[in-house]
Amino acid sequence: MKNKLAFVVMRVTLGIVFLTFGIGKFRNDIWAETMRTLDFFIMLPWNVNVSVALVGITETLTGVALIIGLFTRFFAAIAAAQLIGILILLKFEETRDIGLLGMAIYMTMVNDDYLAIGRFWRKNKGGMR
């Protein structure tokens, strides 16, 4: 039971991080401004604000999905991929992201849907067959 609760805490806290940073992109926080200065985003064939919005949407959706436990493994993989990109783009300056990456990778590999909406959704979907 402790392991299941620990997984829920990890899932929800990582979700809160992603939700907070996703909403921050729409409030033009420091990370939105940082994105606007990175060569990678500037060189893309569309306005950098489109990239900021897309990342904000992705982070917000990832955060909500992790918090409620919907498609946890999928969204943990999305989080892991994004964290790898962040680490590379910021040249590993944000070392806290290494810990967040570890959380995301763990959740990608472990299937635990305790206290997750996805668990009930699968039950209902399976019951309709």
C-alpha cells in the first residue's frame, strides 16, 4: 500500500509541476521568455510564440492527465521527452530537471493506476463490450 501511495504522490506532484509550468507559458513567465531567446525556437519556420503556446498546451495537458491519472504511462513518456529536450536546450543548467526526468521515466515503466481516473475509465470501457 505504501508503494501505491508513493506512486500517487509522485504522479500528482510531477503533474503539478507540469501544470504550473504550462499555465506559466500563457502568463509569459520567465520560462516563456527563455524560450523566446533560444536559437532552437527562433530558427523554427513559425513565430516563436506558436512554440511557446504549443509547449504550454502540452505541459498543461500533461499536468492535468498526470494529476488525475489518465493515460499515465503515455503522459509520463511525453514528460520524459520534454524534460530531455529541456536539459539539452539549457545545457543541463537546470539540474532539478534530472530528478523530474527520473520520476517521469519511472512512471513510464511502472504500471500503477491506484487512485487514477484511467483505472475507472478502463473498467467502464471494458464493461461495455
